[in-house]
Amino acid sequence: MLSVFSTYLKLGFHHIFNLGAYDHMLFLLALSAIYTLGDWRKVIALVTSFTIGHSITLALSTFNIIRFDTALIEFLIPVTILFTCITNFFKLKSAAAKQPTILSLHNLMALFFGLIHGMGFSNYLRSLLGRGADTWLQLLAFNVGIELGQMLIVLLLLILGFLTMNLFKAKKRDWIMVISSAAAGIALILMMETNIF
């Protein structure tokens, strides 16, 4: 049982922490852009909200409780990135002046968008899952692995932001603007590349 958990934990970690998951990485980048290294508790709460969301739909789709159009999900994932970037633009002044609270609309947004991203993970996981009593354990381990990978990605982004703002004296407002603009541009390209239209 421990070896099954370890195997699926590693699969979850490597699924999110690799360049093939760049769309999910991009969402994490947009989601954490308004935070600094000193906000690590708030970022943990934010990433965990996202994990809870994608864990729900990942479980529901894995057990065939919900079905969805894959092309639609591939379109909606960059939509979540773009929408997050747009909300960052509206928060430029307040994010630069004060720190966002731990429980906020940002967390609810992360939870909701996690539901969409969970459907994006599901096809990959279904191809890996064994059949039998271990399915719940495999699902749990995979989600824990994704959570750990997400935490590492966000930590690296926060460190990069810290270095940029402290070593290169960039303003927080400029950091948010550049990161969110870049993520929004890539999201628009991803949206246009989908087969939804």
C-alpha cells in the first residue's frame, strides 16, 4: 500500500512539475503574481484552495460521475489564466499598497478554477489508474503529489519575485504588471490554438 501511495505521489508531482504542464504552471504564475515571499501563508491557502477544487472534479471524472468535452476544457483552462491576469490588473494599486487577506475572493476564484483544471488532469490520471480497491489511495496520492509540485513551483516564483524586487529594485506594481501581461498573452495564444471554434 505504501509503495502504491509513493508511486502515485511521484506521478502527481512529476505531472505538474514539468514543462508539459506549462498551462497549469502559467495559472499558478498568474495566481501568485500579486503576492510576495512574506505572504507565504496566504499563498499556501491559495494553492490549497486550487488543489481542493481540482481534487473534486478529478475524483468525479475519474469515477465517471461527470463527463465533459475535452476541447472545451482545453479552451477553459487558458480562460482561467486570462481572467486571473485581468483581476490582477484591477488589483495593481491595492496589491502594491497592502497584502491580500488569507481568505478572500481570490481563494474562491482559485477553488472554482481548480474545478476546471481538475478535468484537465483527469484524462492523464485515468490512463494510469489501476482497477480495484486502491483507486481512492491512488487518487489521494496523485493529488498530494500535485499539491507538493504546485507548492514548489509557487515557492520558486516567490523567490524570483523577491530577487527581482530586492536585487534589481523593481516595484511590486511593475512586477505584477509584467508577469500578468506575459501570462495573459500566452493564455490568449493558447485559447486561439484550441479546437473549440
